[in-house]
Amino acid sequence: MSGAGMSSKAGFACAMALLGAGLVVLGVCIGSTGLESVRQVLSDATAMQIVRDIRLPRSIGAWLAGALLGLGGALAQGLFRNPLADPYLLGSASGANLGVSVLLVLLGSSPGAGSWAARLGMTGAAFLGAVLAVMVTLALARGVQQTLRLLLAGVVVSMVLGAVAAMVVLWVPDIMRAMQAFVLGTTGFLGWPSVALLGGALLVCLVPSVGFARALDALTLGEASALSLGIALPWIRVALIAALALATGAAVAQVGLVAFVGLVAPHLVRGVVKPTHNWLVFLSALMGGALLLAADVLARWVLAPQELPVGGVTALLGGGYLLWLMHRRRL
């Protein structure tokens, strides 16, 4: 890689990191009355406690959840050689939602439960649900070779698992309202336990994602070319599908269903720089974090003191971007 190319990617990474930090500060300054000045935020002990216990973990957690979704989107698109692949289109998000729904119904608990045990259990259930959904999608698609069949299988699995999750929640009417917010996407349940789990999941997912980046680069040339280079595709696929499921499951378990972040983030990165996968997964994580946190800030500020569902905001913005992209490229 040339020095200029490396410099441009490093500069873009720094810019995205600074944007994320700025959005965290902005998120901390948004309260029930809307945007507040830094002086108001630092005015007294009560305000500082609200920032420390509510606003700061919520903003950091939103960034981490978005980073996981962006990373998952980059993995899905590289692993399945499909620019339209993302955790939602492959069914993993719906599977994660079903796993969380089943666990909460069995325990009679709300998705807002903030204890370490509850958050860890929700993440584990979401991970298992996401793995199951991806496996079913791949089985229905008979592999990854047929793009259209893969996407159709993902859509079918998502719809079926979403319907099953909705019926499961009906068994415990007391948690239906909280689950509705969860399904629409919300950062309102985030706390420091969520931040720790999301941060740990991001670090775990980055290891195989960066470690197998060259394999993803080779896979873009086709399976035959990758195998001829001595790449052990079956084992690498298992590791990357596990990373994809963990990234999706951890994010869904903490913020619910937030669409389009995983699909749009890698596209935006490729529109600015032309990275190989070792840079793409890292930059997509930074971009995904910025996208979800920006959507969260917008959702909390526009109609303050009421909040818009952050999943609805990302769907509107992401859908609008894709429509513009389709018009621009005449797809």
C-alpha cells in the first residue's frame, strides 16, 4: 500500500474518531429540555450525577452499538461477497431479537433490566439466536454462491423469526410496552453494564475480523482463487460468522433493532476511501458508531422532551441514502 493511501486512511480514521468524540459530548449535553450548554451540564452536583449515570453511558453505549453494527455489516458484505448483505438481511438481527424475547418471557423480565447478569444473559441469548438465524439462512440458500437466493432466504428468515418473537411476547403482556420500544430501537436502556459488554464484544469481534482480513480480500476474487492461495475457507467462515453473530447479538441485546447502520456504514467508507478489508472493518466500525450516535442525538433533540425511536431515525436516513444511491447509479 502506498504512503499516500495509508495516510488518507489514517486521516479518515482520525476524522471519524474525532467526530465520534464530538458526538459523545453533544449527546451528554442533550437533556429532557433539549440541547443544554456545557455550563448548564457542569452547573451542580445533581447535573453531574445525571451526566455520569445516564447521559454519558447512553452516548458511549450508542457509539459502541453502532460500531458493532458497522463492523458486522463489513463482515457480512465481505464474507458473502454481496454489497447488499448486512446483519438484518441475513436474518441474524431477527434471530438475536427472538433470543432476547424468549429469555425475557421465560424470566418475566423487561429489556430495561440493568443488572450485569441480565445484560450478560440477554447478550448470550441474542448471540445464540443470531447464529441459529444465519445457519438457517445459509441452509435455505444452499450456500453463498447464489446472491439472489441468499437475500431471499434472509428476508424469509427475518420475517418468520420476527413473527415468532412477536407471538412469544404476547405470552407476557406486562412487558409488551417495553418490548415495543426495544423492537423499534432505543438507547434508553443503556447503562455502564451495557457499555462494558458492548466494549468487550467489539474487542473480541475485531480480533478475527482484522486477523482474517486478507482472507476476505482473497475471497473477493472468488472461492476458487481463495482456495488456490491456501486459505482454509471453512474454518475462516466459521470464525467470521461467529464474529458477525456476536456483533449483531450484542448490539441488538442492548439497543434493540436498529436498521441500516450495518448496510450503510461500509458503503460510506468505500465512497471516501478504497480500503482493503483490514482497514474496511475498522473504518466501518468507526463510521457505524458515528451514524448511530448521530441518529440518537437527533432522536433525543428534535421533539425534546419526547424521544423518537432511534431505529426509526436510522431507517429513514438509511433508506433515504440508499434511494439516492440507487438514483445516482441508475440501479
